[in-house]
Amino acid sequence: MIAYLKGIVHDKSPEQVIVDVRDVGYLLEISNQTYDKLPATDEEVELLVYHHVTDNDQRLFGFANQNEKDLFELLITVKGVGPKLGLTILSGLPAQEITGAIVQEDKSALSKIKGIGKKTAQRMILELKDKISEMVDATYSSDGSATSISSNVKEEAVSALQSLGFKKRDAEESIELAAKGEDFDGNVQKLVKKALSQMDK
């Protein structure tokens, strides 16, 4: 399987890019987000790759960063969302806003994306909300060495919520509320989980 490609931009459009890797041209389908980050033609580029293989077809999908690739791989696990629609979703909103809309159960924001109706938006929320929260847990896990909630722990928790698309002010307020009256032993993961659970109420 191809994990990434590093080569020269031979040709590009908002839907695809051809990368010349030692005189072999690889066609990768891309989102608008990745297209905006591509260098000019004839310049060097490195893209993460998702290699999609079926019984009668092989397709390469390129991504400018790991966050977009991770979100794409989550999106295509949703029933009715294939790779083509997954790219359309990524082209409709920045990855951070998509994860934020899912965690905050904002169906209206998701359904504004071309090709996404209310039913698909609801399915995305139901199937991905917990998975996205787990991704944040993995990124912002703590060894629990601290004995109280320090400002550093709160800052990490706020950053975790911001990575899900929450505005900084809302994230700070949620973390402060979640931290009241409870000792998390410096565990960012537990603090973020409590803040998210309070937002659901």
C-alpha cells in the first residue's frame, strides 16, 4: 500500500493532482482543502495517500496533512459515504469545522455541504461522535502525574476542544465548568470527556 508520495506537481486542478515521482505520474484525487495547499506546477510536493482498492478498481486519494486524512478515513466508515462523497465533505468545510459540527451535533452545518442531506448528517453524528472524541483522547492523554488541575492541564483541555472546532471562549468556559468541584489528577482526557458530556445536556 502507498502511504505517501513525494515528487513534482505535473498538473493540478481542484479535483485532482498528478505527481511525477521519478518519471512515473500518479493521479491523486484531492479535496479543495488540499488543493489550496499545493505548490505551483513543477515544484516539489509531499502528500499523504489513502490507497482505495476494490475488486475492479484502484484509486489514490491525496491529503496535505494527517488531520484531513484521518477524518477522511472516518467519514468513509459511515454507511452511504464512499470516498467520492468523503472528498466532497472535506471540500465543503475545513476538517476542524466538520469535527466540531459532528461533536456539537450541528446537523444544519453538515447538511449545508453539497451532497449531504439531513439523514446523512444525522448518520455522521451518530456514527462518528464517539470516535472523534476518542481521537482527541488519544492526542491529549495524560500520565496522571499531577495531583491537581493545573493551568497547563486546563490549557491542554481547551486545545483539545478547539481541535474539535469549538471556539476558544466556549472551550474555556466549558473546561472551567467541568473542573469545578472535582479532582481529575491532572488527567486531560477525563476533563475533556466531562466537558463534552455537559455540552450534551
